[in-house]
Amino acid sequence: MRAYSNDLLVELNHELTDVFPAARDLLYHFLDAAALMTASELSTLIASAGIDSGTVRRVIDFLIYYGVLGLRTDEGDLFIYRANYNPKMIEARAQRTGESALYVINPAFWPALNIKPTA
């Protein structure tokens, strides 16, 4: 599982760098992060990687589209593959939830990023 997780991390890091050159190695800033984050915590983490504030939302959208991030809902964690690959469904729910929205890191990345399971 750890080898698969590392492969995902490396490949997605390359893809992210192709789309957002300034986001080189951004995914490694998620090392030891909490599995669940508010929008504010997530934005702060991304900004700490040197991403300018005008690009943070686009990077979050990328991470949602590629399944790195999902949204915690009453029905369970909502990732892109459960939203018919339509990221607007996830974002609409996040906006409706407002400040209490919780983003979740996909468990497939947990071994590579040393993310601890949450309740």
C-alpha cells in the first residue's frame, strides 16, 4: 500500500507541476498534515508552500479534480469519483456548508504523506 501511495504522490506531483509550475513539490507540504482541514487551514497550508493567494483556489480545485481532496459530508466523504467527476458538485456543497466545511485528504495518499486516520 505504501509503494502504491508513493507512486500516486510522485505522479500527481509531476502533473501538478506541469499545470502549476509554482506548485512544484506542493504535495510534500501535506506531510504529517491532519486528514481533515477547514478551508482556511487548507488555504494556509497551500500558501505556506509559496503559492500566491490568487492561485490557492485554483490549486484546491485541481486537488479536488484529481481526487487528492474530498469533502466530508453527513453521508460520508465525497471525492470526485463519487460526484460523477463533476467538481462543481463538491464545491457547491462546500460553499453551502460555509466555514464549517471540512476537506479530507484521500486515504490513498495517507501512507505516503504520513497522514493519521481520523474518526
